[in-house]
Amino acid sequence: MRLLLTNDDGINAKGIYVLAKELEKNHEVIIVAPAKEQSACGHSITLTRPLIVRKTKVEGLNSEAFSVDGTPADCVKIAINKLVVGKIDMVVSGINRGFNLGTDVLYSGTVSAAIEACIYKIPAIAVSMEIKENIETYDIAAKYVSKILLKAKQNNIKSNIVLNVNIPLLKENKIKGIKVCKIGTRLYNNDYIKSIGENNETQYEIKGKVKDIHEEDADTKYFKEGYVTVTPLHYDLTNFNILEDVSKWF
């Protein structure tokens, strides 16, 4: 397959390097990724200035690569519209440094890049790897991406599908398998820490703890149990369960 790779950790991140190295074995890979980290930028795009695009060489990779001084969604948009000549079979976003479970998909630049591909009718995978105490390893995650890509191709994945994949930080033989499931709920107990900056301005830095709601059949539950989770996503946020009820209001 012909694959477009992107991420939100930046073109020099270890995750995208390991992923590209693995996928180059069986696929044609083009990398278009942010010039620097863009974590938690969501689906933002750059409108107030031109984007700077640089063709670059990532040492150790054969893939053609471009850096973009914008967001992950910017990278996918400009790749599809300007940088990549010919058909893209699938977009792969990641491997993200840290998981994107539950409602965190709403903040994630990694997931948003994949959803941008979906808007252009290109199927996509967003893949994230758990990180603990700065243990950063992506080899197992890259192998799972290869497996999931193959399954997606064999089952003729539709052009409007995003698969959100999360891999726990476990030895390969300790991972229980793959669970296809819905997204769960993650609640944040946010606290804003006040400080005074260099120019005497008031600053607030967000801190806080997260609480996962381990609903049945949710990614937060299965991930904690040691499964790789796969959740099909779509950009249509319509709540169809109450669409007819709300229409009656008017």
C-alpha cells in the first residue's frame, strides 16, 4: 500500500521513526509531519500565516519526508492537496508518545490528523503507545500497526473510517489480544496553578489528575486489562439517539 505517515510529536519523534522503519518493509511510505511537537492541539489548522514546508531526510529511513511548521491536520491537508502526487491508500498517524483513550480523542492531534484524512475519504489509523516513567518503546506498537493494516486491507476498510488504536506498555507475550470497543470517559480534576511571569503578568498552568470511567465494552476498561484497543471513529458528531426528539421541540 501507499501510506502517508504523520503525527503530533514532530518529525524527529522516535515513534514516527520506528513506525516508518517497520512499514517501509512492505509499503511505500511518505512522511509529512509537524516540524515540532503539537500535542493536544486537537483539530486546529493554520489560517493566519503561510505554512513553511521543508523537504528533509530522516537518517536511517528510505521514505520521502517533509516537515511542516503547522498542526497535524495541516500536515494531512497539505500532503493530500500539494505534496503527495497520486493516490494515498491510507493515512497512519503516530506512534503517539502516550495513549489516546476515551474522550481524550477530542483533544488529540494524533487522532485529528487521522480524522482529517477521513474527511478527504481516505481511511486512517491513529496509533498511540502507553509511556511510563519515560520508558519509550515503540517496536511492539509498530508490529500491531502492520497487523491492523493488513486486516483493514483484507476487509476492504471504507474510506470514511478511522481506527483509533492504543497499545499498553507490556511485553508482547503479556498483551492479551485486540479488543474492538467503544471509547470510554476520562474525567479531569483540573487545577490552574497561578504564578507571576517575568513582565509581572499573571500566569496559570493547568495541572490535575484524571479518572477513567471503566464502562463495559469501553477502551479505558480493556486497555487497563492488558488489551490493544481498536475503536472505529467518524467525524460526524451528530447524536442520532435524540435527533428525532429534538426536532419535535421546533
